[in-house]
Amino acid sequence: MKRVISSCELNGSVVVPSSKSDGQRAILAAGLSKGVTVLYRIGDSDDEQVMLRNIFQLGAGLESSFQEVTEIKGIQEFPKQAEINAGESGLGMRLITGVCAGQGGEFTISGEGSLPLRPQLFFEEHLTQMGVRVVSNEGFLPITVHGKLIGGKVEIDGSTSSQFLSGMLMSLPLIEEDSTLIVRKLKSIPYVQMTLNTLEAFGVKVEHDNFERFTIRGNQSYHCDEYIIESDWSSASYWLVAAALGHDISLSGLNLESAQADKALLEMLKSANCELNFENDSISIDGSNRKPFSADATHCPDLFPALVALAAFCEGVSTISGVHRLKNKESDRGTVLQEEFGKLGLKIDLNGDDMLIHGGNKLVGADVDSHNDHRIAMCLAIAGTKIDGEMTISGAEAVSKSYPSFWDDFGKLMV
């Protein structure tokens, strides 16, 4: 699908959709509960819907679903064998694989889109230390896990993705033995905190020492009567940047106490000399005095696309650190951002772990491509409202992965 964007003004309010990160964790936790959990605000994103299908395939039940209220009956007994398709969700795949490895059976996990192209060596390197036999496609999907995790003390590498650790943290409380995980070089710590918050809400306790040593007691059980899924700071980032670029937009529904990593955008906007306004339940941004900025997105790499759109219209050079976190996303986001914004006339340098954006020059219309990456499509759309000429975005349907109603909201805001 192609979308044509040209210079325009956006005006109005946006109710931010639910967080697919929080939603996937909550859906899986509800599936692991023995009773019935009422989940509020499960979103329509591809990733959340795939997680729902996966837990139903593993034995969970749908008690009822009406508007934003979904009742899920937890899995009473895991199957001994199953083939699971995680779609394009890296988080979902890593959570499901970790959980299945703790259940004592044979489970094959596959994926779609770019997911089979992303290395998953973590499972063979770490699950095998805990008694599980792992067979993969030379470190890529599909992956089959045989057997059942056993407790003990294991050192794991957290430098590639925190999602592997989150999968183990959701699985290990259900096995018989106690476990200790020693974690080195952990990235995206806020997302691990989100997992811990979900576990706590479902009655599961995990202790940690500065996110470097996790102690997990075995023989625990999941239980939560009802859970409200948070609004998504990742989806909000594009509208917050749009507001900083001069559009009259306010956002509602965001939790300022959220553990979501992308809430860090607020501090980054301040560093770009933007003024944040909070009124009742809404947030608006005044970016009329914005300036180049420096930001470290190591622990919140999903902010890169929105930050590039912001930096493009700041007079001077902005620097974003953490480029190494962009390689194994839906696209190779560092080079894709450089390539696609380059078509518009924006110079981006990749200097080791730093991205340098030379902003302030006039950008012009061009044919651009999302590379089937939802975040690339959305950041290009926001940039397109401030360029000369027309931008045509190929692969615009990629937004369905996290924000299916993005284009509807975009249309409603157009003046």
C-alpha cells in the first residue's frame, strides 16, 4: 500500500493506543494463569493478536470479548507438542520460546517477515545450560526446544536484547527448582522492569540486584483478576514529535509513571529546548524554540525513527547514540533511516555507535520505502508534513504491526 503525504497542518487530539509491549506480556501472563483474567484494552496490533492466537493454541480459552474487555481462561495443561508461529514479533517469539522451554515437551517456534532473518543464538547458548535441547536453523528460526528447564545458577548475555531475559523471567517461576540468573551487559533495562511489573501484577515475585543478579523462586503461580494495558509511549512518540515540529496536537491516556522505555522521549524533547505542557490527562509540546540535541537511545532504540524526524528540522547537527541496537529490528534501521531520509535531502552520518543528523536544510518530496518497518513508515509520515512537494511511502501498511489505526488518526488530524 502507498500513501502520499504533502505539506499540511495537523490539528486535534489523539487518544494513544494501547502498548503492544505491555499487551503481549499481559496476554501471555493471563494465559499462564490458572483462573480467569479480565484484560482491558488489548490492542488490534498484529503482535498482540498473534500472542492471543499463540496462547489459545497452547490451551488458553477465550471466555468472552466485548469492545475493550477480554476474559481469558488460563492454560490448564500445556500440550506435549506444538508448532507456534510468532508472526513478526521478536518479543512474542522470545517470550513464547522461553515459556515453552519450561513446560517439558517439544515446541517449534517459527516467524514471518524479517524475523527469520534475525539471529537467535541466545537459546542454544543459554537454554542448553539449563537442561533444554535446542535445535535451530543454524542460529535462526525455526527453533525447536525439547525437554524442560531445570533451576540453578546461569550466566547470560544481555547485550543483544532484553527480550530473551524477559522470556526466562516469565518461565522460570513455574518450574520446580529455584534459579539465579547472572546477567552481563544488559540493554533496554526499562523493558525488563516492565516484565517485572507484569509479573508482580500477576502475583509472581522475582528479586534482583541492580538488574545484574536475578533470584527466581520456583513453584510459583500466576493469578490476576483484572489488568489494564497501558497506552503506548512508542506510538505516542510520533505525535509528540509532530507537536514539537509545530502541529497543534495534544495526546491523552499516557501514564507518566510508566516503566516503558520510550517515555524517555520527554527528557529528550527537553534537551531539544522543547516546552512540555501537561493539562489534566493531556500532553502538548511547544517546539518553536527547538535546537539540535544529543540523546542516548541505547535503552530505548525504538525512539530512533521519531528522533530522526525531530532532528531533521532542528538547525544544526544532532547526535543519537546506540546505533548498534538498530541492526536486528524489522529493518536495519540505522542504514534504512540514512537511506530513506537521504532521498528527502537529509544528511545522516553513521559514526560507530553514533548517528549524526545534519538538520535544518529544506527537505523535498521523494518516493520512499518503509522496508516493511512500521516505525520507518510512521516517522516518514510525520516528516512528510514539513517538506516541499509530495512524499510517496511504499509499504505504508507496515503500521499494522503496532498501530493499525495510525493512518486513520493521521487523516482525522489533517486540517
